[in-house]
Amino acid sequence: MSNIKFIQNLLDTWKNSMIAYLPKIALAVIVLILFYLIAKAFKSFGLRFYSKIFKKKSDIAKLLSALIYFFLLLSGIFLALEILGLEGVLTKLLAGAGIIGIVAGFAFKDIASNAFAGFLLNVQKPFKENDWVKIDNAFGTIKDIGWITTSIKTISGQEVFVPNQLIYNNTFTNYSTYGKRRVILKSGVSYGDDLELVKIVALKEVQKINNLLKKEVIDFYFTEIGSSSYNFEIRFWIRFNDQKDYLNAMSEIIMLIKKRFEQENISLAYAVTTLDFGVKGGVNLFDKKIDITS
């Protein structure tokens, strides 16, 4: 009889608790449904809004609208737990989530860094597909900008994957930004050549480059007196869409200058070795006839 009475009292207690708890349960369900509808509405609105901002990057719009959706949905769940008086459960959930977050942060630190860098790349757009770039010593065209890595098709034909965080941790060069590129040719002439003539001839030959941007300034400088030559640089701009444009321009100017220098009897510099046969200043072997005796 005592056991039956105990069970009956327990059932009565549960019954009374359920009756007292029903309004809180109903309110919590209403809050959950309300926040679900709000989250869904904001997700739809956010998707339309961000799609206008990131027209060519629908993934970013979807990501931002999904973050809004989950934030509002989690807010509704937490509020419903508070209504039910389950603050202790909520505190334990948050504490557990914090510990898990710390562990996951250490475990996925590099992945998170790459993902955030990928987000910045898609927002800032420092380069786009088919741009010629040099990133982390990889030179080629951009093939794909992912969330974790950016792939580059190199001039040797391989596909190189560069982690996105490396792009923002180091300097990188985009050769396609302005649609033009500067060609810099370095060379030298012998000590016996007329430097004024060298400069005039070189500048005239640059004008013959097919892809030359003639409105841009052409620079010519003698840069140093070398050990066996007067060294110079020629700098000029060309239209740039592909690496072939640069290579063709460099090849053209080398052939043009060689041919014209030969016509003008200008000697391109090469390494010269001087033999000193005298105590002071040396003796040129061609100053005197060489007497060879047996």
C-alpha cells in the first residue's frame, strides 16, 4: 500500500507540475515559432540585399544571409530556454560551447585564417580570374579564388594552390591591373663608343616596337661605369594582356638594338681581361710590334 501511495503522490506531483508548466511551454513554443519566422524573413531579405552588393559573388550573399538566419534562430532557442527556467542548462551549453570553441580554434586555426582571407579576397578583389600575378613565388594566371586556397596556372603549365592567408601575409603583384606593363632592358657598350649616339640610336629603335604605348614616356639612363663597359637601361611601356606581350616586346628590342648597333659600329659590352705587363699602368700589346725570336 505504501508503494502504491508513493507512486500516486509522484504522479499527482508530475500532473500539477505539468499543469503549472504548460503556459511556459506554450510561450516558449510561440517564441520559437516567432523567431523562426523572423529568421526566415531576414534570411530572404538579406539574400536579396547582399546579392545586389555582391553581384558576381553569390556565395558571399548566401553566407551572410545564413549567418543572420542562424543568429536569430539561436537567439530564439536561448530565449525559450530562459522562459522554461532552464538557465542552468543554458549556462552549461554555453560553457561547453566555449570549451569546444577553444579546442576547435586551435585545431582549425589555419583553416579559419584561410577562410577569412578568402572572404577578404572576394570582397576586396585585388585580382580576378585570368589576371597575371606573382604570389608566393608562383607566377601565372589566376584560375580560381576559393575560400581556402587560390589556384594559379603557372607559365610551365602546372596548377599551384596558394593558401589564402599567405596572400595577405606577404606582398603580391598583379600585372594585369592597369592593362600595361613596363619593359626594362639592361645592357652596356664599350668604353670607345659615343654615348650620345648610343642614346639616340636606342631611343629610335624603341619606337619600332609593335605593342609600344607611344603616349607613355620612354626612359634611357646610363646607370654606371662598369669594369669594362658603360651600362645603361631602357624603360618603356607596352599594352599587356598576356605574358607573351612582354616576352615579344623584350625579344623585339634586343634584336632591334643588336642590328642597329652593328650598323652604327657600336659594340655591345662583354667581359674584358687586361694583362699588365708593365710596372706602372701596363703595356698594350698592340702599341708596339711583337718581336718573336727563336
